[in-house]
Amino acid sequence: MIEAVIHGIILAFGLILPLGVQNIFVFNQGAQHPRFRSVLPVVFTASLCDTLLISAAVGGISLVILSLHWVTPVVYGAGIVFLCYMGWKIWRSAAPAEEEAKRLSPKGQILYALSVSLLNPHALLDTVGVIGTSSLQYEGTVRWAFAAAAVAVSWIWFLSLASAGRLLGRIDASGKVIRSLNSVSALLIWGIAIYMGIQLWRVF
């Protein structure tokens, strides 16, 4: 069981560390809100979405989805559109005069976090294709210990990410650093969309 737990921790960290829409949003909300408790809705929503996806994947949905050959092209196609749109939103938020989608209300945080968590093609493909299939080597309680370790990493990561954003928000009172990070993030997200477009072209 210890081996499965360590495997789950390492795998989850490897998947969650790369820059993505979900990470950018949690970090930005942490930086924009004056108090850490104000950003807890986005942290809890993102963590609960990851918990749901991981539980579903480990529970066997990955086998069903992977058996459907049309799923991957559909996810990639929808993902390209989603990433292009989110890249545009993040790019707009880098403008000094742009306040939209910065400091959101609890309801806005929840809805936005749901979209970047459940409509994010990387989150879906990584959870189903990597965590789900990796869990198949374990059985019973050992498999769920593997899943619990991956889930714990998500919760700790999003709490830490929001805390890091809040720290930067205090240091960078003018918001220049955060706006610069948003510009770079938008370009990277568009780059991922282009890469996914190339992968989708190869499928056909």
C-alpha cells in the first residue's frame, strides 16, 4: 500500500505542476483578494472537481472512455476552442484597465472554477488517461489508497497555490508582475492549443 501511495503522490504532482488554466485561475484569485478566506470558494471547488474526476477514473470510467475511439478527437476539438477562449480572457486580464474576471464573488469563483476544472481538456485526459489507467495495476483498498494520495496532492496544491498568489499580491501592490505573468500564461495556453491542434490533425 505504501508503494501505491507514493506512486499516487508522485504521479499527481507530475500532472498538476505544469502551468495550465486551472492553476492560473487559482493563483490569480489568490493574488486579487485581500483576504485568504475570500478565495476559499475557488480552492474548494477546484479541489472537489479533481476529487470527483480522480474518483471516477479510478472507479473504472477510464476503461469505458478509452474504449470509445471517438472520445479523444472530440475532447481535443472542444479543448482547442476552450483554451483559445481562456487564453483570450487571461490576455485581457493583463491589461491595466481590465478588471473583468479578476476579483470574483464567491458564486463567480465557483462557476469559473467549475469551467476551468471540468471543461479543461488536459485535466480530463490526464485524469482518465494517466491516473485512471495507472490505478488499474492495483486492486481493492490499495487502488483507493492510490486515489486518496492523488486527491490529497490536489487539495494541498490548490491551497498552496492560492497562498502563493496572496503573498505575491501583497508584494506586488501595483499588479505589474501579475499582469506580466498573465500575458505569458495566455501565450503558453495558446501554444498548448496549437499543439493540441497538431495532435488532432494527426488523428485524422
